[in-house]
Amino acid sequence: MEEVIKPQLSPPSPTTQPATPLPKKTKNRLPNFLVSFFSVSLIIVVVLATLSFFFVYVPAKKLLSRLQTSQQQLSELKAAVSDKNLTDVKKTATAIQSNIALIEKDYTGLKLVGSLPFLNRYYADGQQIINIAKDSLDCADIIVKAVEPYQDFLGLKGAATDSAKTTEDRITFLTESIESLAPHLEIIENKMAKIEQSLNQIDPSRYPEEYKGIKIQSTLLKAREIVSEAHKFTRDGRPILTKTSWLLGKDKPRNYFLIFQNDAELRPTGGFWTAYGIIKVSNGKITPSISDDIYSLDAKFNSSIPAPRPIKSYHINVPYWHLRDMNISPDFPTSIETFLGHYNKISGNKDKIDAVIAIDTQVLVDMVKVLGRVGVPGFGNFSADPDKRCDGCPQIIYELEWIAGRPRGYIEKDRKGFLSPLMHSLLANALGSEKSKIGPLAQNLLNNVVQKHIIFYFLDPEIQQAAKLANIAGAITLTDQDTDYLHLNDANMSSAKTNLFIKQKIKHEVISQNGKVEHKLTVNYSNPSKASNCNEEKGDLCLNAPKYRNWFRFYVPSGSQLQKMTGTEVEPLVYEELGKQVFEGFYGNKYPLYAQSSLKTTVQYASSVKPSSNYSLLLQKQPGTKPIEYELYVNGQLNQTFTWLSDKLIKLSL
């Protein structure tokens, strides 16, 4: 019988657990999951890296290269402007314009990054900067086209233009050239408004003060200051420029009352009123009329008006208020209106005055620097050469001080009647000078107006308002509640011509804490020169008094609180005037500033203006003052140093 072989089927071993393999399967799955996860992540990273390369790195690298090119071009543009080369300015500006278009295109390639949270704010700032660059170049293009026809007259390099042949031609050409700029100023003003708006959308506090040696935050704030001032200049200067024909007497003659403010004897509006004159301007032609000594005018006035408090308190033996001392207000319109009220009584209103122009010695010095030696009939020759008799001051200053103030043993009429003849000679030489001197003369004139060595008062209310807007009227500026303000006003109270030698330096500390802005100002007055022999019997010219007596006032926002004042020998006075809070002091009787020495005054106060990220501080310069070294500290750190020459608006983030 055949044997059947059956397969052996063994039952599961009782020792084998069915659940044992499960852990082994789990251990195998984890590495597979990690491998898959990292593989996918790697793919994403590679994709992102690829995208970043094409959409971020490549555009960013190109952008950086173009920015470096732009930086070089800006340096070239600055050099062309400094060199007054209009041709190079046009060429370089065109190149920058082309490069900015490429920068904008490359910057658009960074939209991927710019759309990310947090980074989108910085991307938007970058776009604003590009817009600012484009608008700035548009402004430059408008300005170049506007001045190109007059480049020869303005002393700019480029193609020659037939600007003028005679003095009359030059007056006509000057009028036409200035008035033709007015329509362009409106367009520039609109562009400047856009630039200012774009800058204000960038928050400087988002950025570090410095990165890799590049100052960022302070540069943005500085840009705000410059743009704000430029916008104000174009906006507020336009109304007075449209009155050029009126100023030059194109429609009918104008009578200008000239006052010489001797800044060597500093007074609140810029200097001691030592001489005056009247000139007539008709169709640009200048004719001198009256010219006299202020003391002669005071003799006619024969004042019996009691001297006001400051003169009675700080001047020496002056019981009455004379015409020569009527500029005790730092606000030139206020002082001149007081003066004219009394002058008109003396003159009987026979001399119709259209405007008052006050000038100081800096104007005369700057003119003879360009013109060279100028002769004035009856008074001699004047130049800007250094004169050893006054420690190197310009010869014209010493000669004028000698004419006006040298001791005499006899009565000499009209000893200060030099103003009209001198101005007539200077203006005649200026208008008749060679073309190469016109540009420097025009630049000096503009500087002297901006720095308040020339200030104006117009009897026509409309033109006076235009002058105030243009900040050429010597007026104390009324600021809004969000703008901090400072004006330091010094007055030489019977101390010869010592301001010719005095130098000033200011350390200004601004501290923002507990929702307040506190200020500490330290003003250093120094007189490095030897005292003059002021014995009149000796017959020497007394320029540098052995002791200097100074009445000083700090004008700050109304409502500010004085904390401390030092350097005053009288109790500080606190009062309101001209819409400002005033802190007043004096030194000179007990503790004068001696020749060849120095002296400090300090004032500490809490401003009524609150801190903010858009904090502004307006520093308003006193007319007639020399350049002042200025150091500004903010919360203990040096913020900036500058030479205080003119009104200055400072932007800070507090």
C-alpha cells in the first residue's frame, strides 16, 4: 500500500508572542519618516535658495552695485555745483537720473522680501527714498533750466550769454532774471512739498544711529532739516521775489532809509545806530540824498522821554530815551516802528520813506573783498586788507570807526555822515564791475541777507508781510506749540566797540525725560585782545574797552520754566514778550568780562514744548553777530557741532 506523505504543519510555539514584532516595525518607520521629512525640507530649501538667488540675491547684488555708482555720481555732482559748472551739473544729473531708473527697476525685484511682515516697513522706506531721489532730480532739472539763460550774469561756468553792457542794462537784466524765476519756484515748491512728505513717512527711530561706520538715524534727521528749510525758502521767498520791479523803482521812485548798525557795539537789532541816510532808487538807478550822524538827529529830537527800564538799569548815565537807543527790542519791526514814529515828527513827513534797510560792517567788508579798494569822495579809500591797529580787522572797519569815533578837540559836523556816499560808491562800483565779480557779489548779498547783516522793514503792509515770510525782516518768529525755540540776544551797554574782538561758544544740552524737554545752555564769552587806551585826552581810538558790560536775554517758548541761571550779577528777570518767555540777566558792573579773559553764563529751563519723534528746535540768530561755535548734546551724547551763522531748524527724535 502506498504511503501518503503529508506536509508537516507545526502549530505556533507557545513561547512566541504575536505582539513582539510590532515594536520592531515602529522603529523602522521613524527613520523613514525623518528621511522623508528632511528630503522634502531640503527640496523646499533648495527651491527657496533658487528663488532667493534669482529674486533676492541677484537683484540685491545689482542694486548694491548701482547704489555704489550713484554714490560716486553724487560726489561728482557736488564737485560740479561747488565749481559752479552748469554744464557738468547737467551732465552728471542726467547720468544720476538714468541710474536711479535702473535702481528702481532692481528694487522692484525685491518685492518678495518686501512683502514679508516686519521687513515690509523697511521696503516701503526704500521706495520712499527712491521717490525722493526722483523728485530731487526733477527739482535740479527745473533749476538748471531756469538759471541757464543767466549763467554768465550769475558767474556760472558754461556758454557765455550777453547779460549786460551798461549799468542800466544790468538792472533791467537783473529784474527780468529774478522775476522769470518766480513761476519755476512754484513748481519747485510743489516738488519740495512732496519730498518733505515722503521723508516724514520714514521713521528714523526704526534705524540704528550707526551701522558699519555709516550714520543712519542722524542722517535721516539732517535730511529732514535741510528739506524743511529748502521747502520754507521756496514757499516763503516767492512773494518777495515777485516784487523785484517795485524794489528797483521800475514803476516809480522809491526812497530807502538806510541805518548803519555798528555791530562792533552790539545792540538788540544788530548794532548801535550810528549813522543814517536816504537813497532814491528809480528804475534801478541809485541817487544819494540825506546822509548824517545819528547824534545830529538826536540833537533835533531833544528827547525828554524817560529812559525805559533796561537803559535806566544797565546803561551808564542815560536818563532819557534817545533815537539812537530805540532798538532795545530784538524784534526789528517793533524797534523801527518806534523810531519812525519819532523821526516823522522831526522831518515833518517831508521825506516819504518806502522802506528801511539796516546794514552792518560785514556787508561793507564783503563788498570790498570782491571789488578791491574803493574810494569815497571826502572820506578816503577803503579795503578789506588786515589792519594791525585792530588786531587784523579789515581796514574799512578801522577807518570807519576812526571817522566816527576818534577823539576830537573841536566840533566837527557830519562826522558820521559817511553812509550814503559810501553805499553809493560801493553800489556804483558793483554795478559797473566786470562780469567775473557779479557772481561773488550776488552770493555775498544773499549770504548777508540770510545771516541778517541786512534786514528790511517795508511801510507797505503787503510787502512787509512778504518780507516776514521770507525771514528778511529781522522779526522774532512766532512758532507753533510743537516747535521749540531759542533766541539769545546780547547788548553792549556802553563798552566801546568791544564786540569787534569778542568771540562766543555755546554748549547746548537737551535732555528728554519724564515727558519733558529740559535745556541747559552754557555761553562762553571770550575777549583775546588787549584793551585799548580809552583815555580820551591821549587821543587814541577806544575800540576794546577794558571791561565789557552785557545785557543778555534768552527768548524761549511761552510757558517755559526757569530752573537756574548763573553768570548774572543781578537777580534773573522772568517775563513774557513778543509771544515768548524771556530770561534776562546782566554782567559788567561787579563782574565784567575783562580784556584778554573769558566769562560764562548758563541758563537751565524746562521747555513748554513736549518731546516727540518729530521734535523740532528753531535757533533764531541775533542780527549783527559774528559766527558762533555751537555744540548740541542730546541726552548726554554729542549730536552735532556747527557754526551758527543764520536761523537753523533742528529735527530730533525725542
